[in-house]
Amino acid sequence: MAMRENELLHEVADTVGALMEFWGFKRVMGRVWTILFLRDEPLSAAELCEQLAISSGAASMALAELEHWGVVKRSRKPGDRREYFEAETDIWKMISRVLRERELVQIERALEVFDRARDQLAKGGAPGEHARLQQISERIGRLVDLARLGRALLVAIVQQGKADLAPLMRFASVAVSRIRR
């Protein structure tokens, strides 16, 4: 690989690594996936270590996590005992899996907590506390609205490959009217 090409690939890999770190993944995962994605052929773990100047332990852990997310697959070459790795090249498939298995799960958990909190607020409190608890419950209701909107957008993105912005526009309209109060 030409020196300049190698530098450019490292710069791209470092940038993707930083983006993946921003999204809550390990930077090395982004670097490893990027090198595999940009190459035409599968690479061995040793080749990845050499190209990225990472330890075999770091490569092994990153590859295991990337396999878990379905963004890297393992293969073998005939007559070679080493394992090789190649990247999933369908970026949409990767993103939708993360949205489905991570973000949607978090939103569902949040909705469960919000509902449970609202139920408990409705049941409890001294007679003089009713107005204050009702206000808290209403504010939690706004969090529920936001979480449901987020869920609807994510579901639309994951299932349809696009987002219907109508719910977002309705939410924005309600939010603006509440802000003006």
C-alpha cells in the first residue's frame, strides 16, 4: 500500500472511530471496521494489528464485539488455517440493527419507568399534595410524548428505511404552543 494511501486510510479509520466512540462504542471498533470496509479482501487479525498498530488483544476484543453486532463476519481461505474478517458493507443494515437493539430498547425502558411513575403519583400523596403531584405527572406525560415520538421515528426508520416527519411536526406544534404559555 502506498504511503499516502495508508495515511489517508488511517485518517478515515480514526475519524470513523471517533464517530463510533461518540455513539457509545469503542473507538478501536470503528477503526477496525473501517479498514475492513475499505479493503476489497478479508484481512486476518494479524494484518489488522499491523495496519492499525494495535495489540492482538485489542483486535480480538474489537472483532468479537463487531461480530456480535453483525458488522463483521469471519471466513477462511482454502488451505489457510488463519481466520479472516470482512466488514458488512450494507451500512443501512448496520445502523438499523443498532437502532433496533439499542436505542429502541432504551426508549421502551424509559416508557415503562414513566408509566410506573405516573401510576404511583396518581395513587399517592396527602390531600394537599394532589396539585403538585398532578403537575409532576403532567410533566412526565410530556416526557412520554417525546419518548413515543422518538420511538415512532426510530420504528419508521428501521422498518421503512425512512421517517414520517408528521408526528415530529405535530409534536413541535404542541411544544411551541406550550412554550408560549
